Amino acid sequence: MRVLSARFKFLSRAVAHEDHDHDDESVVETITYPRTEGTSLCTCLTVWKKSLVINCKGFTVIDSDGNLAYRVDYYTLHPHQLTLMDASGNSLLTMHRRRTKFGLVDSWYVYEGENEGREKESAVFCVRKHVNILKGNGNPRVEACVYRLLGTESEKRHGHAAFTVEGSYAHRTCKVLDESKSVVAQIKRKEANCKHVSFGVDIFHLIVHPGFDPTFAMALLLLLDQMFS
């Protein structure tokens, strides 16, 4: 079977050189988000909230050609570890839940490949559920924030989010925004061709915009499901 995306292409660096009055050069490194190359089309995945394994919970993800793209299997409702696999069962990303001191908001750490999560320093991203104590302020509802752990010291110090998720995962209508507030991925309800057929919330679409890694988008979807299901 054809698998949609290859391994993560994390933290691609673009190097810019600037000339100064004394003819010296300073190098500025800009870290970009996980990305794909060579495509100008959106990737549309059909997500089915059902495992292929009997008596197991999880997800089955189909690409636009009808091939199996990703799969997730777990046995408890709210596991402390999730592994996103490709169609062949290879581990692409591993996500570990870590409890905060007071247990108010859990953090999920994202690792490349198969990882036991013992060393938090080896994680590449951290995803946290957003808690908004101010209701009805007219701003878009932020569901979660994504922090780049291998980013600049300024990003780490100020808690700058690399991505935010707005909308409502429970209703399967939300979008992932980058730092410039551009949409990089969306979760949408799947509409039936027949008026009398409804897919509900267990079968829906994950639409990934050009330049964003479908694997990372799928990982965010899994964490949203743990936070809001």
C-alpha cells in the first residue's frame, strides 16, 4: 500500500546572511515547521475513529486513493502513550502524556519514531490543552497550543506557540494555524451524498494544506481527541 508521507522532516533551517558596515556577516537561523516538499495540492484524509484490531480502540486513516495511510491502536480510553503508525505498522511518531504538578492541564510530548518518552529533552514538540477562564469575549475559541521544544531560546522563554488550534474538535470543525495565523490544516465533518445519510463524528476529514506535514497534522488530531473526547 502507498503511504502518504515519509518520515518527519523536522526543523528545516534557512540561513540568511546580512552585510554590515564593517563587511562582517551575521547568520540568522529560522526554524520552520514540519513540512512536505514538491506538492501544491491539499492532502485530504478520511479519518475513521475505529481500530483495525478487534476489541481495540484507535483510528484508521484512508488517503484519497482509498489506501491505508495511518493507523493507531490502543486499549484504554485515555492512554498515557500514543503511537502513530504507517500502513505497514512502522512507528512514525510517539506521544507521551505528562501530568502537571496540580493536575490541571496535561502536556503531551511528541517524539520521532518509537520512543519510550523517558527523556523529555528528546521531544520535538509539546502540545497543551488551552484553558480560557474568560468566556464569551468574542475571540475565536482556542482548543490547544503547540510549542516547538527545539526552537530558539526566546521562544522557550516566552512560551511562544508555534501553532494554535481553533474551533471545536467535538463538533469536528477546527483548524490549525501557524504563527502568521495562516491555516495549515483543518478538521471537517464528512458530508454524505444522500440527504438521509449521516456519518456522525466518527468518520470525518483531515485536510492538510500544501507545505505542512500530514503526519504531524494527524498527530495533533490524535491529541485533540484525547483532550476533548
